[in-house]
Amino acid sequence: MPEFSVVVPAYRERENVPALLRALDRALSGLDWETIIVVDDALDGTEELVRAAAQQDRRVRCLHRIGRQGLASACIEGMLASSAPYLAVMDADLQHDETLLPKLLDAARSHGADIVVASRYMPGGSTGELASDRVWISRLASTLSRVLCQGLTDPMSGFFVVRRTFLERVVRRLYGRGFKILLDMIAAARGEVSLQELPYRMRSRERGESKLGARVVAEFFMLILYHVFGRMLPGRFFLFAAVGTTGIGVHLGVLWLMFAGSGNFLVSQAVATWAAMTSNFFLNNAVTYGDQRLSGRKIVRGLLSFYAACGIGALINLALADWLFINSLPYWIAGLTGALVAALWNFFTTASFTWGGSTAGKR
Ligand code: GDD
Ligand code: MN
């Protein structure tokens, strides 16, 4: 068994893999290492390339996942596929400076840190030519994530070395979705982690495309909520609730338009309710359940079950709020409790009836 496994998540990185393997070979000479490239199936030939390299060089391994996606889960499964005492995670697109790897490993070995992070935001580091809006988002996210881990300059880094005993200690508490595996591990350690950082200059991506999209940003917020609120509620609930809040806007907007036009309140209210439920359904399908989105004919069935579940939710809301109000609770507590219980009802019933499956989803 090698001492050091470099786990590399790769999705559509055919153009970067050969240069990456050469760079690792150069940077890690003299060390006892292997690399595990976790390729999610995209039929673009990345896995064939990695497997061909693995047939020439026993230090190269390919972990090929079918029907799965997600940077964080790729890193976790790659790390679990190794038995080495020290693990690194780095991107396949050559943005992370591989020449830092021996220093990260050395810091973990000699200073006993659980995680040694390669940081862009400490003296000597830089984001290179990262687009300025990305720097802005990255800094904002770093500020937010201080809730979970103080004292790191770059908690959003995707480049680090971790001790396997530490991973084993936290792996069952990980959120495991989205992009932020480092933040996830640190939050899961609940303060029991020793950290160290070393600076590096991030390079810009020359080939292929970044996979950071809206869903990744949403997952970031879910990750924070997941760790802040423990596992009382699935992270997905908070996205569902956020979508519900936009539904209030849709409802009021349609109500206003219809009522101004027709003057008939009851009809306007009915149409507004229908519009809000419909927009909630499509937003939830795109965002909250973006990873198991319904499509084609399944949309019709899904939409009808969503109407049914939310209709019952509305009745529960009315009945409960009315009962609390009659029992002399202040009107706003009665109203809020009704709405909250209905939101939970809607969430759990649509999770199984509309998007059929677990609230945890497919990682
Ligand atoms: N297997 C697999 N599956 N790999 C993935 C997936 C996936 O679903 N999504 C992305 N990757 C791989 C990419 O192929 C790349 O090697 C790496 O994960 C990072 O993806 P990018 O799309 O290049 O992300 P980025 O450059 O915007 O952000 C990266 O760098 C930041 C700075 O260190 C990420 O590592 C961020 O987490 C990090 O903050
Ligand atoms: Mn990148």
C-alpha cells in the first residue's frame, strides 16, 4: 500500500488528464504515492483515458461511477477506496498547484495536523486569474462559512491533505453533497480537528469547463444549514421552504393582477393559489430536486400529486391555525404554526409521493 493517495474528482476532464498525470509524476518523485481518479460517466472518454494510463502505471487507479454525480461524493468515495494513511484531494483541471503536494504531506506528517489546507487567501497565496465575480462569491462564501469553522483563511478550498484516521472519525457525519467537502469534514468534526494552512497560487483553467452552477451554490447553503441545525431536518427542507417563500410572491402578484382586472376576489384568489402551487412545483423540480428531476410524462403525474399533497396541507394549515386561535393563542402564532406544520407536511409527503424516494436523495 502506498503512503499517499491523491484523490482527483474528474468530470469531463479528458483534455486535462494526461497533463495532470505527468505533473503528478514530476511533483511526487521520491514519494510512495498513488492517484485515484474518480470519473463520473459522461461518455466523453475520460474514463478510457484514465484506465489506459492505469494499465501502464500501477500508481494510477480509476474509480468509474455510473449514473452518479457530485464533487463531494466523488471525493468521499475516492478517499474510501484508498487505505493509505495520508490522502490528498485536488482538482483534475490543473488549477491546483501539484508542486505543493509534498509540502502539504510533510506538514501533515511532521506537525500532526488532521488536515493541511492549500489556501489562496493567506500571504503568499492568490486566486490567480479567477474571474472577479467568482472571487467575490468565493469571499462571501468564506465569510459565511466562518459560522462553521473559524480560523481558516480558505475554508472553500478544494485542495488539501487529510489524515485517514481523521476521515474515518467524521465520515458518517458528512453531508456529502455539493462542492464543499473540506468545509463538510471540518464542520462534521465539531471542533475536534487540528488544522494547518499553506499558501498557493491558483492557476486558471486552460481546458474544459467549470462545473460550478446554481445548484452547487444552493448545496453550499444546505451544507451550512445541515451542520448548523444538526440533522433535525434534511437540508433539502430549507430549499423547499425557500421555494415556498417565492410562492408567496407569485401568489400576491397574480392576485393583484387578477383582482385589478376582474374585481372578483374568490376567482382571483383561486387562480393565484393555483399559480403559486404550479410555480412551486417547477422550481422545486429544478432546484430542490435538481438531482432527481422529473421529466417527460412523469411531470404530469408529479404535478397532480403535488397539487393533492399541498391541497391537503392547506386544509391542515386552516384547521390547525383555527383551532389554536379559538384556544386563544395570538393570531400570528396560530397562523405561523399552521403554516409551518403545513410546510413540513408538504415537504415530507411530496418527497415521497411526488419525487418518490428518500429525502436524502441520490448523492
Ligand atoms: N467525479 C466528479 N463528479 N468530478 C466532478 C464533478 C462531479 O460531479 N463536478 C466537478 N468535478 C471535478 C472537476 O472535473 C474538477 O476536476 C473539480 O471537480 C473541480 O471542478 P470545477 O468545475 O473546475 O470547479 P471550480 O474550479 O469552479 O472550483 C474548484 O476550485 C475551488 C478552489 O479551490 C472546486 O474545487 C471548489 O470546491 C474550490 O473552492
Ligand atoms: Mn476548476
